[in-house]
Amino acid sequence: MGPAELLVLTFPQETITRETAAALVALRTAGDIRVIDSLVVTRHPDGEATYGELADFEHLRGVVAVGGHELPLIGPEDAQEAAELLAPGSVALLVLIEHVWAEAAAEALRAVGGRIASGVRIPPENIEEAVRAARARVAAQN
């Protein structure tokens, strides 16, 4: 198995759209990731938080594969933590994924007694800001 990661994707509306679910299915189909589990967490306008599986949403039934493909690993504690990140009237999609593209490297590491000890997700905005700063330093030196 390759490295796994829990992503919390937030959206400013109260439901996951068909387009969002279709994008997840496209990633799954491309073979770069394997979706191990997913969960939808909604913070309603009154502040109440609820959660459910993607298959629990009528408008997503035709988009998302249903029936035993995901393992129930994301639980109520994860849902509660995600709910704390949400503003009223918004939704989060928690997705536990395996990075299939890195499986061969992970297996090679394990074969020689190594392991992936840690990983850090860096938001794209931070990378873009660092690139701008580096370019400005280079420009200032010239």
C-alpha cells in the first residue's frame, strides 16, 4: 500500500454538488489515488452539524460508486473535528485516500527496512507565495 492521507475539502454551500463528486470519481478512475473512505459533514445555518456517507445523498447516487468499495474508517470524531472548521451553511468532504502512484516507492522503502515517517501537506497558496518571494530575491540580486 502507498502512503495514505486524510483530506478535508470545504465548500461554501450546504451540499456536495454532482460536479464535486464527479471530480472525485475522475481521480479514482485515473488510478492516481484510491479512495479508502469518505464522509460528508454539513454545518447547517443554525450551527448544527450532521454527517453522512456520499451514498446517503439522493443527488449523488448516480455519480458515486455505492456498495462496499470504501472501508468505514472515518468516524464521528473526524466528523466533529471537520465540523469545527466549517462556517454555518457550508459543507466538507472528508476523503481518506491512498497515493497509488507512490506505492512502488513505499514498497521499495519497506523492503530495505525503511518507512515513510512523516509527510506535510503544503497548500498551493503557500507554494505560490514562496515562488514569488524567491523570484523577487533573484530579481533584486540582478
